[in-house]
Amino acid sequence: MSLHEINNTDDWGPLSGLPGNPIMWLLIASELFVFGAFFIGFSLLHITDPELFSQSQNKLDRLAGGLNTMVLVSSGLFAALAVHYQRQRNTLKTRLWLAGAGFLGVLFLVIKWTEYADKFNQGLSPDSNSFFMWYFLCTGFHAMHVIFGIFLLIVIGWKNTDENILTGTAFWHMVDLIWVIMFPVIYLIR
Amino acid sequence: MPSFTSARALIWVWLVLIALSAGTLFVGGATSEESFGILGGAAVFGITFFKTKLILNYYLDLKAAIGNWNMFFSSLVFLILLILFGLYCASLLF
């Protein structure tokens, strides 16, 4: 099955060459710009106040962040397999893999919440210093995308047209892609 | 026209992504507090770019996209990572 066969028939010009609804790809590009700007702001703190950056970053749980990377990458596989079975017209397997992707999304949020709870117990909050302001801003904004992504996975599992599946899973992979960049920038680079 | 990714290929990509994630954690040092310098930083950003390429090419299936969209999104991610690496190098110098 070709891209054109599974895409909608609307003429989006050059954007028609992308899988799924082109509006989602505009969103993906704009999200990359927004998060990219966040990460640049975060990295500038590393230059302007290296002592604060280093002391604060050492309070982060790198293992939890690494575990969450593996959780999201695995949920990305599940979403990609859902697309694979959608192309084979296997609705049951498509829905099962979407459910699996959503479950791992929930697991990601649970791990993230555990991290937040640990920080709050240490008296660390967005008001503590500029490092933690950026930390909570970037990871919190991303977590909101995960929540929306889970909602989207439920919707596309229900209204499972080819275009919906491609578009919804593209959003989910975007969430995955941004975390893959965010993890080293916030947790590792020092 | 390029074909879509098979289930077997997707699983291989996932295995590589998991291995690279573990590799990033290893290079970045899960428990160490020391700076790992420009070479370590280059390794972390290099691995990160490779991971993003795998997600773009196979999970998002951009290798099957018509036109230069794969190049566009790869370049955008590369540019962001290049700026971040440049800022990291600057933080080591100043």
C-alpha cells in the first residue's frame, strides 16, 4: 500500500508527501522549534551559572530519566506496530498495540510523578532556583503532551481510520522524539 | 517509492534504540558528578542524533515520505543539537 493510498485525498501540495494529516507535521515542526528554544534557554543557564547548574543537576535521578527513555522508546515501537497492523487491516491487533503504547505512556507519567514527588519532598520546586524552574517547565510541558498523546491514542483506537491512526501515532512519536533530545540535555550534559 | 517498515525491522530499530539509550546513560554516567568534557559531550549528542534519525526514519516512516521531508526534519533536529552542543562547549570554556 502506498503513501498516497493511505493518505487522505486532499491536495496539500508538497505537504501531501508526508504520512498522515499534514497539519500534524506542521505541529511537529513547531513543537521542535518550541522545545528547541526551551532547551537553548536551559543550556544558557549552564554558561551563566555553572555552579548552580551542576549542584542542581546532581539532584536529578538520572536512572529514572534513563528508564523513562526506554519506556517511551518502547511505547513508540508499540505505536509503530499499530500502524503496521492497520495496514494489514487487522483492527484487533492495531487496537491492542495502541493500548500497549498508551499503557507505557501511563507508566512514563508514573515514573515522572515519582521523580517530582521526590523533588518536592526535598523541598525543591519551580521556585527553588532557575535550574528547577527550567526543569519543571520543560519536563512538565512534555508530560502534558504525554497526557494529550494518551488521550489521542484512545481516540484513534476508537475512530480507527488510516489517516487517524497515522496522524495520532505521529503525535506520539513526536513526544518520544522530544524526550530523546530532552533527556541528555537536562539530565546528563555537565 | 520506498516501502514501509516491516514489523521485524521495527523490532530491530527498537533494540538499537534501547541499546543506544543504555549507552547514553553509560557515557553520561548515571551516578557520576564529574563533567565528561567535549569528547564525552560529542558522544552523547552524536548518539542522540542517531536515535532521533531512527525515530524519524522508521517510527515516523519519514523514509517513505515523498519529497525532501526526511532531510528537512533531520536537518532541523541536527541544527537544534548542534546549537546545544555549541552551548555545552561554551559552558566548558567560560
